[in-house]
Amino acid sequence: MFQLLLNGLALVFSWNVFPLVFLGVAGGIIIGALPGLTATMGVAILLPFTFTMDSIPALATLVGIYVGAIYGGSISAILLKTPGTPASAATVFDGHELVKQGEATKALSMSAIASFVGGIISTIMLITISPLLASFALKFSAPEYFMLAVFGLTIIASISAKNIIKGFLAGFLGLFVATVGMDPITSAARFTFGSINFLNGLSIIPVLIGLFALAEAFVQLETFDGTHSEKVVVKGTSYVSKKELLQTLPTMIKSAFMGTFIGSIPGAGADIAAFVSYNEAKRSSKHPEKFGTGCLEGIAAPEAGNNGVTGGALVPLLSLGVPGDAVAAILLGAFIMQGIAPGPMMFIRDADLVYSIFSALLLGNVFMLLLGLFGIRFFSRIVDIPKVLIIPMIIILSMVGSYAINNSIFDVGVTIGFGVIGYVLLKAGIPQSPIVLALILGPMAECNLRKSLLMYEGSISFLYTRPITIVFILLSLFSLYTSLKKKKKVSTDLDGE
């Protein structure tokens, strides 16, 4: 493993990869810092521009964007009290309070260091856990992959706990979209409406760009009132001290592990990790009353937690081919477009690529720390960019990016169509994450179910005669049970109020 990691570092430090990781992190920070733009949108918009690259430079660039964007959201959260990304929503509570106290530099430096700690720990966990999980996953066959996909789909219930009906509605929409095209076993045309453009199904990247980037642009356009964001002046000049770092280090480490674990669960995301980490830090603190008043732990916990997701989300992606969150789902699309199938065989067939991704994560987190600390003086200018420039930029990049995938106007139409669908879903309060999960896991579930039935000559005995399959059935039932129990508890609390 150590030798493979050294080989991966050598590849990442080559002249054609090293600058791309740096540019990816820098671009990701800018994207994350702009309110309304998310890590998912950033990776989705810029993904098509990596298709002409070789596999390692392309994936290293996207990993850099991912790392930078998750951290970048804390900049506007701290300075403007407006989270640049949902993952930084919890950072607002204490970060902006420090700005009011004239300690913006301390808040921003704490955010950068906590993000670095979270990212590095999650990468180390990724390096150590993924090969072990991959060895176990080599025992998987079609029945196991079918139940793995089903288990992933049950996560829809947990991420839609506030309104499970809307979550399932979004999931069914994603499953329907996934059936468009040719049958995976018989190659029969399904829902093509006589058009050859539908025969290969809907390309996942235009769908994702429409759902996330273009839909959010429509929402921003609707709320645009022509005013400019208030420019924030960084007043404080002192960075976080060594004593303060030592005091917050246990919180950062604990939150990083929590973020890594949450990120490795398909369907969970950085926003969930941030709030869970913040709540746990407040619960276990000796001075919980300080949270929300400018407490450094209130910045360290959510930032270490949400950046812990960057490595955690790649654990199921690389080991099992199942995306851990929406960004990992887009990265899965990048793998597919590069002709690579994520899963346990990657560690045998494409070991250099896997360890290059590990190395890119390590290097990306170092760049994030350096850019975060040295760029504090310039961040207030970034968040002051008016919406009148941001919104057209999003729309243009979405159109160009969609067209660049296959040089197809049809893909542009798909992006616009799903942009409208995504806008309607946002206005209706229907989550988008279940659509992404269903869109990715639906074909996996269908194909492996069909293969399993062929293997067992039409019998469903594979569901109760294979140990790993039974385990996934139990996990799926447990996931549904806990989600429904949580929804019942929330309803009871609301009725009590």
C-alpha cells in the first residue's frame, strides 16, 4: 500500500497534474464562496471540460474542486452570514458573531485549519478503509449488488425524514428517468418515443447540471432585486493562536471522524455532517452556552465535519461503485465518461489511478489550507460579486458544459428541461438528492435483479440463501424503520408544540 501511495504521489506531483489540482482547489474555493453556488454545482458545471483530459489529471482536478468548494462555503457564511454552500450553514452561528466582534481573520483562519484537519483525517481513513472494503466486496455477485442498490435506495427515506412522501416521489421520478433507453438485458427500446436520441438513455451529466446548476440559477434569478451584497471589511488582524488550536483540536478530530463516517453512508452529505458535528460539539462542551456567541469550537466542529465528508463519500464510490453524496454521484459520472467502472476491481485493474486520487486529496487539502490562510485579505472582494454577473455565468456555463459532452444540442435541451423540473421541485419543497440516488442506483438495481433471476432460473431464493444478501436486507429494513421512527418523533414533537 505504501509503495502504491508513493507512486500515486509521484503521478500527482508531475507537471501536468500538480497545477491542475491547485487550480481546481482555487476554483472550488471561489465557487463555494459565492452564495448560491454549491460544490455539486461547481463539479457538475466544470465536469465536461475535463473530458478531453487523461483520467488522472481529469479526476485530480475534480477532486480539487470538491475539496475547495466545501471549504469555500465557510467564507461567505462567516463574512456575510450567508452560507456559500449548504454544508456551511452551521458555520454561520459562531463565524459571523466573531466578525461582529472584529475577529474575522481569526474566524476565517479557524475555518481553514479545521477544514484541513477534517480533510486530511478523512483522506487517511479513505486510504486505509477502501482497500479492506474492496477485498470484502470481491465476494459480491449480482444478488449482492442488487441488494446493495436497494439498501442505497432506502436511504431516500432517511434524507427525506421531514417529508417522506416528497422524498419517495423524487425517488420514483429518478427511477423513471433511469428506465429511458434500451433494456439492459434484451436491448428493447423503452420510453424513446421513436427518437434515436433516447436510445442510449439520458446522459447523467446534463441531467445533473439541469437539476442543480440551472435550477438554482432560475431560483436566484427569481429572487434577484438588483441590489448588491454588502461588502464586508475584514477588521481583525490576529490569526487563531496555538493555544486556541490545541483547545479546539479534540473537537476537530472527533468531528472529522464523524464527518468521514456520515460521508461514507450513501445519501448522507456534508450539510448533515456539519450539523451533527456542531450539535455533538455543543452537547459535549463544558461551556455549551458559548455556542452561538462567537465560539471557536462552533466553527471548528462543522468545518471539520463537512470536510470529513470529502474522503468519506469516496469510500463507497471507489470500493463499491455507490456514490456517498451528490458530488460523488457526479464523480461517478466522470469515471464512467473516462471508461472506468468504480468498484473493487479498480484496486486491481487501476491501482495507480486509485492511489493518484488519494494523493490528489492529500495535496488538495494542503493547497486548501495555504490558499485559505493567505487569501483571507481577498475573500471579501469575492463575495461582493453582484448577482447580475453570477447568474448569466451559471446559465452560460451550464449550456456550454452540456453541449461539450457529446457535441449535442439534444443534451442542451435535456439540461434546460431538467433545469425547469429542478426549479419546480425546489419551489414545491421536493428534495433533489433522491433523484440523483435513484438515477444512479436504479439501473444498478434493475440490471443485477435481472441477472440474479437468470442465475437462479426465475427463483428469488437468492434473497434468503446468500449471507451478504440477508445482511443487506436487514440493513434496508433497519434503515426504513429508523427513518419512519424519526419522522414519527418529529410529528409528535410538532403536535406537542
